[in-house]
Amino acid sequence: MTEKPKIGIALGSGSARGFAHIGVLKALEENNIFVDIVTGSSAGALVGGLYCSGIKPEMIKNLAIQIDKKLWMDFTVSRRGILKGDKIEEILKLITGERNIEDLNKKLGIVATDLQKAEGVIFTEGPLYSAIRSSISIPGVFEPVNYDNKVLVDGGVVDRVPISLTKDLGADIVIAVDVGFSEYGNRIFHLLDIIQQSIDIMAKKILEADKIYADILIEPPLSHIESSQFELVEECVEIGYKTALEHMDEIKGKIKFWEDKNSRIKN
């Protein structure tokens, strides 16, 4: 029997544009490409975490459409953020059933940022909901998460698309999904757009250096979508889906090349 490569996917940050990850995962499944390793930052951690918990892409899309912003927006008078984050944590607990990362069917790595040490924190075990909540804590929007004597915020601050992490977790083939920047032009910015764009700019140089380690790079054309446009779930999913389909021959080619190469080595 031909040995199969371990396929990993790195899902990047991008707030509302992160819904495109759902479409990418859907396209892969429809083409019988099932990933073994998933990593994610921020929105990528949210989609990737739900996917690894056993929720199908179509159901993740439906959840994103049905969960109104009013259900997870808990405004607070605080110097640490405008949203407390308790409501979204409760929603994540409800959806994931308080499962631990190490008990999931797929290997999962979630990135958050430790503000005190100015470095990335990798979750590969522990409560899934807590890891996701930490990774999506956009500075200035959500209050930071106090976890294990650390103060944690959005994973996209240190690692927008965790490509190297995917490799480190054992992937033979790495598919990276970068949902990119918004092109705001002269439009008036929403607070979330300002913060997310600032994070993306800071992380851009790191990502450019990291991209060489990706075997396949998927970049859905989402520059017209603002970080705060959470109502555009279906459009983002469709763009992610179509873009992934455009890369399908490349992905299948990489898999076949790996299989042929390893077959020759063993013979």
C-alpha cells in the first residue's frame, strides 16, 4: 500500500475574511483531501478549532451566519478592551463541548501572543475553547486572556499564518491560506479595521519570510472585504472555495510527487 503524506494546513488571521477558510476546507473535502494537521491564528484558530472538533465546513458556515453579533458582543468599561469576551467564550464552550485539544481526531496547533514576554504561545493541549478565545483576542477590541500566568492576545500579532508550526507538528505537505489585507483607500475605518490592519502590517515581513516553507499557498482575493464585515460570511466562504478549487491540481500533484518519491526511496 502506498504511504500517504501527512497533510497540514495553516489558516491565517484576518477577522471577517477568515470565513474564507471554511470554503477552502470544504473544497479539500469534496476532492477527498483530508488534512491531518491544522494550525491557526485568530480567525484561522476559530475555523480550524471548530473543524478539528468534528464540525463540517457547511455547519461552521451555518453557525457563522446564525450567530448574531449581538450574542457575542459584551461591551465593557475597561482600559483593556471594549469587549469583555465572556459571551464568545460561553458560545465556544457550548459549540465545542469543552473538549481538550489533545483529544481531537486531528492534530491541532493554535497560536496566541504573550504580551508580557512578547512571544508566541502554542496551544497543542488543554481546553479548546480557551485556546481559541486567546487566539482571537484582538488587542484593544477584546480584553486579553489571563491564562497560566500569561496575558494573551491575538495570535496574528506574532504569526499571521503559522506555516512553520504546521511543519513542526509533522506535516509532510503544508497548505498555507493567507486571507490577506483589506484595501481601504480613503474609506472611513471601523475601529476593528484599524487594529486588524495594524496587526497585519506588523506581521507582513515575518509572513513573507515564512511563505517559502509552504508547499501550496492559497491567497483568496479578499482585499475588498473589511475586517469588520462579519455579515459577508457567504461571500467569503464562496471566494475561499473557488480559490481552493483553482489550486486543486497543484495540491494533488504535490501529493503524488511525495508518494512517488517515498515509494522510490523504500524500493
